[in-house]
Amino acid sequence: MYSIGSLQIKVLVLCVVGLSLLNIVNLLLGQPFWIVTKIIYLGFDDNFAAWFSSMLLAIAGVLAHEASVTAKRCVGSGHVYLLMFSLLLFTMSADEVARIHETVGEFLSTIASNGDTYEAKNSGWVLVGGPIVLIVFSIAFYLLKPHLFLVKGTTTLLGLGFTSIFLGGVLLESAVNLFDESTPRWIWDTQIIVEETLEMIGTLLICLSLVRWRDGVAEKSSESQS
């Protein structure tokens, strides 16, 4: 019996929506609420919102591991790829709070921009890491796709999850290259809220894909044995 199912994932989706709405309302009112501005503001890497995002990726990692165990027991194939995917998700979870990709990316982009620290700060890691993320996601989807086809709809959910994370975490984050000192603060904040929300929703779409696949395969195996 698994503790994380579709219902729990849907509750987490509501939590993400609520977190996003609180940030939006606080922004529209001029950020008067200290608990939102400091504790759950989506733009910080050292508060509850950052840890919540990291937790969602960790949950996805657990689900990928459970799917790997289910694949090995019920299908006999695909478990290695799911285990590798689990390790990727756990790495992303740790990186969410450790900011490894951003730190390395900012350093490399500073070199690429001939020491222009402002340009490097704006572009951040996306100039270097964006293509890498696209390649890693593409390889993961390619390897997992044949096995996820065993349960209808799971491949689509996984693809939507990858797309949402890439759209928010890479494409939308790269939009800050268009910003400068004259860009109003509310535009920066809006970009951050939408970006982080898309990343968390993408993670939960991946979670839902893994839950449905895990449960669907287990159910089919049980029916074939009865």
C-alpha cells in the first residue's frame, strides 16, 4: 500500500495554486504581508517556498523509485531507466536549495560576458545550463516513453511535466535578459511567480504520471495473476 497517490498529488496542486495566489495578492497590494514577503515569497532560495519546491522534487524521486520497483516486479523491464530518473529527480531536489546550477552558471556566464557581472547576473545559468536541461529531459523522455505506454495517459503527463519545468525554469527565466535597472519591480516579481509556479506544477505532473503508471501496472499484473 503506497502512501502517496493521486489524491495526495491533487492536494499538493492546490497547495501550489494557493502559494502562487498568496504571492500575487501580496504583490498587487504592495507586499504588505511580512509572512508572504519573507517566508513564502517564491523568489527566495532560503525560505519555506524554496524548501516546498525541493520537497515536491523529492516526492517525485520517491515515486520514480517506487515505479522502478514495480517495473522490476511486474514488467521485468524499464526499472533501470526509472531508477536513473529517480536519481535525477533527487539531484534536482537537492539543487533547488543548494543553487549549484545557478552558482556555476553565473560563474561561467561571467567568463562568457568578459567579466560583465551585471549581464552575468541577469542571464544567470540559463545561457549555459538551458541546452543541457533540454538534452537531459529529451533523453529521459525518450528512454521512459516506451515503458510508460503500458498505462494510457502517463506519457502525455510526463511530457507536459517536462515542458512546464523547461518553460518556467529555462525559457521564462531567460526573459530576465530583457530586463535592466529601469524595469519596474513588479515585472521582476511577476516573472518569478509565474516561473516558480510552472516549475512546481511541472513537477506535480511528473508525480501524477508516475503514480498512475505505478498503480496501473500493479493493477494489470494483479489481474493477469488472478
